[in-house]
Amino acid sequence: MKKKRIPAMLFSLSLALVVSACGGGGGTTSDPAASGSSGSGKEAEPTPVVLKLSTWQTDAKAQWSKIIPEFEKKHPNIKVELDLLNEKGDSLASMQKLDLMAASNDQLDIVELPYTNYSQRADIGLFEALDSYIEQEGYQYDEEYLVDTRVNGSIYALPSSMQRWFVIMNKSMLEEAGLPIPTDWTWKEFEEYAKKLTKGDGAEKRYGAYLHNWPDYFQLQLMSKPSDNTFLKGDGTSNAKDPVLKANLEMMKRMMYEDKSANPYEDIISQKLAYRNQYFNGLAAMLPMGDWMVAESGGTDAIPATFETAFAPLPKLEGESKHYSPVQPTYMAVAAKSKNKEAAYQFVRWYTSEGLEIGGRVFSGWAKSDTDKLIDTIVGSSKDPSKIDVESLKNTIHNTVPGSAPVPVKYAEEAKNVVIPEAELYILNKDDLDKTIDSIDQKITEVVNSNKN
């Protein structure tokens, strides 16, 4: 087996970190309250510390224009400038730009990263370890936050938003089919709902469910497990041999080609179907999706909501007594090259506790967050709150147990991506299931081995 070369990005970042440690602020911090004095003997106004917040999340998504001014009111000597890494909110392009910035003289202070992009950058020293800041503030990390962000034993970021998964459902279509909003159901019952909600033929056919071509959909049932709930086990090795993955692929193919209750896979890829269009245009009655869709269920400028959306927990596996969902946090870190680490930490800590809730768009990774209040805020800030069934949403959130969420290994994204072409061969009837599972396991294992130190 041929071992991969170390990616150029990791080499360039490592070099940049050495350079910045020698010249750009090293382990020192600037006191945000420091001030000079004027020649008149009067104390001069403190010069504000100016921090850059580098993120892929647009203002429309994260509501920075609401959040940042509130922080600046509480910390008048700190100014925060939004550094949007990509105007379209493309996380992949944003991380590529971040890596270039890390290897240059660009200012980096506060960095927000998606779920699978954190550990590899923490591992090579892009972020400041926060353990001493936490100790100085005097709180216990595990009592404050819902997920563990430790990499090699140190905390390099705090969790900001906390993504959960559930099923969104067109409430009027449920009523038309005489189906109650599910509060306790299995994947088998999900399939039955999809069949009963399917209606019509041709271009105007309404499918009972839409299953997108993201890697997440190939592991939907794995996501219902309390642990080992991705393509990788908790120890970072392949999870492809878990029988639940096999059952999930069988379910997808059955729904698409036997029951015809979900869009055929070739239509999804050839027509480049968009999940928002399929759901909000009434072409699919159910959609397993992440909780960013709560606010969007009230409609957007691009796609107004014309019906009420109800919510149900991600279906549970046979034999499980609880509904589980993976929790996929975003991470907010202090850049190791920042010249104002203390001030940057103040923002990170504030935002990942009380600050994030001001935006009223996403759920929090802060353990002390008032979930019901946050739901009311998110719904209330949506374009049309009347289009969101709040009772079913609260029931879903309260009755969903977070599955274990270890920090994804640095090759997690690479492992996810090798699954897609192999799984597609089975869905499109080009390989049998056992061969597909063996191929997925082999591809993931190759990724794991190529990333061993």
C-alpha cells in the first residue's frame, strides 16, 4: 500500500507557525485595557484592541451584525472586525483561505471552523491552547460545554453552535395522509410513512422522503447510535463493517427503487437536485436534516415557506429505547499567531456562552443554555414563525439524546469522501452489497493507514 505524502498545507502551516512564534507575539498577550498618557497630564483614552474574526459563516446565517455590537458594548476597549473568508459561505474555500493566511503575515485572532476541520489544524499548532485561560477563569470545562474539544489532551477551541439532526415534515401532507407527527418511531416506521406520503407520477410526483447525496445520508442509521455513529469508530478506525451501515444502504435502495418513495439516485446527481427546493416546493414530504433548518422552516427571501413544518426525532434503531442524534459542533479558537490572545479569548468565551444566543439562528454547545428560550428566539426571528410547529420542535429537541461526539480525527473528511463512489455503485446496481461494504472498509482503512504518524 502506497503511503501518501504529507500534504503541502501542513508543511507550510508548520513553517509559518515557527516564523510567527519567533516574531509575532509568541506566548505574550496584549492587555486590552492598556493605555498611554497624554502630555497634558490627563490620562488618554485607551486605544481599542482590534480583533479579526475569521469565519466562513455569513451574517445572514450567524447574525454577526447583531452579536458583535453587543460584545463591544460590554468590552468598549475591544473592537471586533468580521473577516468573512468566503462571500458565499463556502466552508471548503474558506478553510483553504485560512491556511494561506496562517502561512502569511495576515492578521489572525479569532477563528471559527466547521466540524471536521478543527483537529488537523489544532494538531499542527495553528491555535492557542486554552487550558490556562480556563484555569485562570476558574470554571470546569466539562460542566460548561456539551462536547469535548481536546486534541492531544489540550483544549484548543470552545464549541459554538451545536448541530443536531432530526426529520422535518410537511404538516399538511401528514394530515392529508392521516398520519400523526411521530414522537417515538423507528427507521422501519420511517419507511412506512414515506410510502404513505408518496403521491402522483411524473415530474409533479411527490415523494414521501428526500435522501440527498451527501455522505451523511449513507450513514443515516449509524447516526442513530449512541456511539461509533459515523464511518469511523471512536478510535479512528473503519466502522464500515457495522451491520447498521449495511442496513442503511439497503434502506436507501429499497426506498428509491422498490417502494419508489424517495427520489431515484440518478435523478439526484444528474439533475443536481437541491434539498431545499425539493422540500419547500412540496416535492418531498419528509427530509432528514440538521437543525439549521429550524429558522429556514419559516422561509427565506429565496424560498418563502408556504406550509407549516413539523419536527420528529431521528428514527431510532430496533431495540434502542432512546432517540439519538449525532452532535456536530462548530469550533471557535484563538489563533496562535494573534498578538492579542487575552482579548481574543474574551470574545471566544463570551460568544460560546451567552453571545451565540443573541443571533437566534442556531443551537448552542453551552451546557447552561436555556433550550426552550433559545427555540422561542430562533422561531421568533424566522421570516414567518407561523410556519413552524413549535410544540413538535420542542418535543423533538427534548427527546433526542446527543450521541457521543469525540473530536473528529484529522482525516475524518477524507474518510467520508471515499465512501461516496463506493456506495453509489451499490445504489445504482453496479455492485452487490457485500462487495460494496468490503470496498468501503478497504478505502477507509487506506485513509486511516496513510494518516498514521
